[in-house]
Amino acid sequence: MRWKPYQLSLRDYRKVIVGEGESDRNFFVAFCTANNIAGFDFAFTGMHTTTPYQPSGFTEFVRYLPVLERQADFDKLTDLVLVCDAGENTDQKLRALRRQIRDANQAIGRQVFTENPDANVVANAGAPRLHVLMIPNNRPGGIETICVDVARDHQNVGGDRGTTIEGWVNTFANSACQNWTTEKRDKLRLQAFLSAAWDSKPDVHFSQLFDITRDQLVPLTGAAFDIIREFLRGVQAL
């Protein structure tokens, strides 16, 4: 699908979740559906241009935010959730995000977005209110870090298949991913785990996972996602 960044449904939704990449967007669409969290539209940072296959990722928030501000009905937006992987150092990642927000405001020519948001704290002020969801919030990594744990525990129901697959995956990752960041290593670990767990379609990618399987391989209602679920319900209730 070719994304059209100027066509978020701000007429219908007053809250938007913006992930780093397309996989994040697809995850949150499925996650909110599975957990009955309503009222959000979904985007990712690569939607800052009409040209397909443009870069997305953490460094693109600075380009996405000014595009969002130029959309029709932006003044109706009440809540904006920026989703970031924690990386190796949560504090360092938050400082880098704050710099991007300041630079985005400078590009716009006025302070539109709160420049010093806290991580994993539902904001009470701002127009729009800006919330930062950093995943995971208690260790290095990214959203895939949690998904590997959920996939393993799900495969362990009635046995230890998940632990066995994780052992194979970790042996591979420990050899192939030397000097990789935790975030990148866990992206590989999740992809390898999914391939091993679903032999009928070993080429399934995280970006397609929830469209194809719903949450059969990574159940989205499990306790490991409680922090994400409670955070979004807090924003939903505003």
C-alpha cells in the first residue's frame, strides 16, 4: 500500500498514535482492536512524504511532525502519542526525541508540540497533548523485545516448545549478532522465532503478522502488554 500522509482521519479521530515504522503502525492497529481501545488513528514516521518507500524510523519524527501540523483539521487533534523503541539507553533516547520536537517546532515557526515530554507518563497539558510511549520501559530493546517473550510464553502453553525455539534462536543470534544493539538483535530474534514457530509460512514478516494471523503467534491481550494497554487507555480516557 502507498501511504498518503495528508489523509489521516482527523475529521473522525481526535487522537493519533505515531510509530517509528510501518510494522509499529500495524502492531498498534491490531493491538487496539484486540484490546477494545477505540478513538485513535494510526501513522508512522515514513508518512511524511507522498513519495513511496521513503525512510522511516526514529530520526524521522522531526520531518513527520511539521507535515502533521499542516493537515486540515489539525486544530481538532487533542492527543498525539509518539511511540519509540527504548534502544540501549532510555534517557538518551528521550533526549534525542526532545531535540527532534524542538527542531520540528522551529521548522513550523512556533511552538506547537510540547518540547520536554516525559516517557511513559500520560500528559495533562498541551494542545494537542503530546504523550511519549517508550517500549520497553524497564530494559533495553524495542517492541520486538516484548513480542519475543509473548511468542515464547504462548508456544509454551502445554509444554516447552517456546523455550526450545528460543534456545535455537538465541544460539543463532549470539553467533550472528555480535556487537549489535539489543534493539536490532531482538528484531532478528523475533523474525527467526516466527519463522521457526510457523513452518507453514516461515517467511512471515512482523509488518504482516497481525494481518495474517491476528494474534495467534503473538497474543495481544496477554499480561506482558499491560503497560502499553494501561497507557493507551489512559490517553483514551482524556
